[in-house]
Amino acid sequence: MNPVPGDIGLIAVCDQDISTVKVTKKSAMPGTGRTHNYSDAIYLGGVLNSEPTQYVEFTDNQINIVSPNKINVNAPQVEVTANTSYTVNAPVIILNGAVTQGGGSHGGDAKFGGSIDAKGEVTGNGINLSTHVHGGVKSGGDSTNKPS
């Protein structure tokens, strides 16, 4: 985590010049004769800080992103691939844009546990819900023909 004001940390001032190590990220001989200089210090943060309220946690079997605030993901495209399932748990899910269920290897039926309210036309198997008609209407116990 990046240090923020109020964090408690330590600095370790190296015995000799570490500028070459910083640049190459490899073991190296001192670049100069400089010794015990703040230019060669390393900040060791997070010592005795309070527990963070937002963080990314890496465990053996999952990654947890924890935040009391809004989380934004911004990119030209975002793709999520899950081999078994993808679950969203929220009291309200807002989709701003067209929703397309592609065929692909995971194409399938849509199932809803509640009502569907559509401001536009609902079409099923090429037949408009709001304007379809049934032929063969008779009084009594007869059934109508299929919608057209």
C-alpha cells in the first residue's frame, strides 16, 4: 500500500551507496564512496498502523477486494471468464447499455424469479407480445390457435 499521512514506518539507512541497485534491481557494488546517507534509505511502511478499511487480500484459494467505498473499473473493454458460475449479489443491479446474451459455448435460457417490466416491445420466437392475435376463438371450453 502507498504510505499516507499518519502512517507509522521505519527507514533503514544503508551503509553504502545503493543507487545502482535501485536502477538495476540487482546486486551491485556501491556506485560511489557515499556512506550512511539518507539518499540510500529504504522506507519500511505499515509498522504499527491501524488495520486498513480497504485492501486487496490474497489467500490460498481466492482474492478478496474489500472497501467501504465505491469501486470503479475503467477500461475500453472488461471481460470476466468464470468456468462454473458468475454471481452478483446486490439489492439492485443497474445495466446501462444494451444487454446481449451470446450463443457461444455458454449460451442458454434466461430465468427470472420476479416480474419483467419492459417499456419497449417484448418479442418471443418472432412474435410481438403486445400485438399478437390468436385465431380459432370459440366460446366454451375450446382452446385458441397458437399466437401469430
